[in-house]
Amino acid sequence: MNCMPSVAFLRGIYKYYPKTHYFSSWVLDKAYINGEWVKSKNGKTFNVTNPANGTLLGNVPDLEPSDAEYAIQCAHQAFYQWKKFTAKERSKILRKWADLIFKNSQALSQLLTAEMGKPLKDALGEVNYAAEFVDWFSGEARRVYGDVIQSADPKKRILTIKQPAGVAATITPWNFPFAMVTRKVAPALAAGCTVVLKPAEDTPLCALALCKLAEEAGIPPGVLNCVTTSHENVSSVGKVLCKSHLVRVLSFTGSSHTGKILLNQCSNSVKKVSMELGGNAPFIVFNSANLELAVNAAVACKFRSSGQTCVCANRFLVQDGIYDKFMDGFSSQVNQLKMGDGTEDDVKMGPLINARALKKISNMVEDAKGKGGHAITGGEKGQPEGWFYKPTIIGDATTEMICMNEESFGPVAPVIRFQTEEEALDISNNTNYGLAGTLYHKAFEKLWKSFMHSSVGIVLYQFDIFSV
């Protein structure tokens, strides 16, 4: 395999990581197309850095639209062979891929922490979670059934079978750079589709590491392709994936703004599209709630991955009778969160992903302060190096604040006081987003009413961390 670790990264690896860490072999410097490790046609690359300290991890190819078109052509040609594989054959390959991810989970989790910033414990959990997706769909590959449907004509029978659609384009986010890749790629491969993967420009190394293991597992050339591209080229490469008539399915996880653009671009070829877009999840605590449970869940639900998940709590609504006690407990726990490089012991919160994310959070907090809110905890940038922002609770939040109306994707928890259940539901539902929400309430009959009137797709009751 002609794919070498980045020399720039190897020079600095031992400055930040113990010598027992061997993930440098997973820092790959080429894209993966048609079973080959390739440079961009123009030879350009872009840097991948550690968000905790700014260290250069490596350089990967900055592919352009012509490279993406080539990857699509390769996937299209490979499709006609891959779809002929029996379900059992595809299942065995996927199961081997899952086993290899499990086997290399320690090194992969270290790579994830270096590239994305989340603490090692969380990173290891994600790597195993990613492997579980592949393992699950290795079984589902054998269960792609058809059906027999009764006809109105007694002399006829209607048979249906399921066929793979063709080339699937997958555009994945940086916040779960292992799990979101396997979650999209594994079911596509299990069904008999081929894939062109476009990972987030902040975390391409994790995606390339998965391709390395997929190659080792025996996935044939052209069946899985990985197109890496910089922030400057991401729009033009994404447009190629959307507009190509050879791409039959597109799956995207990311912002609502980008999702709308991709939907519009896909309309020309009438693709089947699957999207998970932004959230603005409410976390509602009623007077009857178990205070200890609610506080513990609030910390976990908000500050997991530094608030950089689509289903984490974005707005906290606390009823007047329990508000002061909740804020005391919430702020006490948040003040104890250790922030730092994810490789350090007991770190609970790592950095934000990049400078743009840090600027966004800083602007949100300043906006809240200017509109009457005050930072009970945090409220400022964290460590001098890296993209850190201190875990922040905004007291006396109002519905006019940006942080109450837009997905923060960061460690900011605005808390608003409410009087009645109706008021809480009105505030909660006053958003264009509807991904998830959390309720803490002891009275079952009122809980059911709140559940039925919450305009979100996933309602959690006394639950903190989950995945969609």
C-alpha cells in the first residue's frame, strides 16, 4: 500500500503523547479511490491539525471536482460486480471489517482524540460504537428480503424484491468521524451499493483509517472510495456528488443551511436523499423533577463532546419553583469539569473543532450578555493554545438571545425560567428545529401531556446521553 504517515506529524508526536501510543501509522497522506491510495491530480494538499494545541497532524490531498468525478466513475463500474456478491459474501467482508476496527480500537481512539479533540474515554467509546454499526449491518446484509403480495386477480401473484440502488454518496460530519462514516457506509455496502465518501475537512484522517481497514477486510477496489477536500473546495466537490446522474443516493449529516443547498442541487437528478440536520434541543425541568437526576443529566447532555453533538441539550427551561436549586447544583458540577487535551487524565471536556467554532460561541455569549444574561460559569476563552471555550451557563436567558434560537454546537447552556407547563411548551416548540428534547417530570399524567405536545422527533424522559 503506497500510503505513508505524515513526516511533519511524526516529528511532533512524542511531544504530546506517550511512547506507548502507536497511532502514527494511521496518519495517512493519500485519498482512497478504486482500491488505490492517490494524490490529487493537481498535487495540492491541506493541513490537518490538532484542535487542542494546533500541532500539525498531517497533510491530505485536496481533491477537486474532477477527482470526485473519477471516484464516482470508479464506484459506478465497481457496482456491477459488487451487487453480484451474495448476501453471505458481503456479510463476511463487513464482519471482518468490524473485527478489525475492534482489534485496533486503542490506536484509532488516540487518532480520534488527536484529530477531533474529544477525551480518550469518549473516543474509545465512539470507535467501538462505529464497529458496532458495521457488525450490525453485516447481519442485516443477509436479511434483505422480498415479499409476496396478494393480487386482486386470483390468477396472479405480486412479487417484490429489493435491489441495490447504485452509487451512494455519503457526506459525513467531524463530530463523530468514525461512527458517522460506518453508520452510513455499512448499510450501503450491505445492500450491495458502492460508496463515494466525502469526510469532513477537519477530520479526514479517521475516515482514511477506516478505508485502510476496509481494504484489509477485502472490500474490492472501487466499492468504497474516500474523497478528501479542503474547506475551500468542499462546495464544488459536494456539487459534483449532488448533480451526478451516476450517484443514486445521497446521505448527509450536518447543518440545516448546508442541507438545504444539497437538497436543491440533488433535485436535478431526483436522487433519493437522507439527511440529519440541525437541532435546537430543549431540556425541560419541572418542579416535580428529581433534582439530582436532572442536574447530572444536564451536565452530561450539554457538555458531552464540548456540546458538539446534534442531539445535546441546547436550551434549558426550568420551572420557577426549582430554578434556584437547579442552578446551584448545575453550576457547581460545571465548575468541576476539567477542560484540556483529551489525552490528559480526568479531562471531561476537550476543545472546539476550529477557530470558526470558537468565534461563533464567543459571539453567542457576548450577545446573551448584551441582552440581559450573565455568565454564571465560564463566559470566556479557555486555554491560551487550542480552540478551548470554558463551559458556560447563561442565567436569566431570554428568547431573544441567539443561543436560544440557533444551534450553538458548543459548551453554552442558556437557562430560562418558566411558570407553567403551557409556557414551557410554547417556548420549546417555538423553533424550526425538531430533532430531540428531554423532559424531567415525576407526575406521569403531566409528563404524557408534555410528551404529546412536544414538537420533536425524539422525546427523552429522564435520560441524558443517547444517539439517533
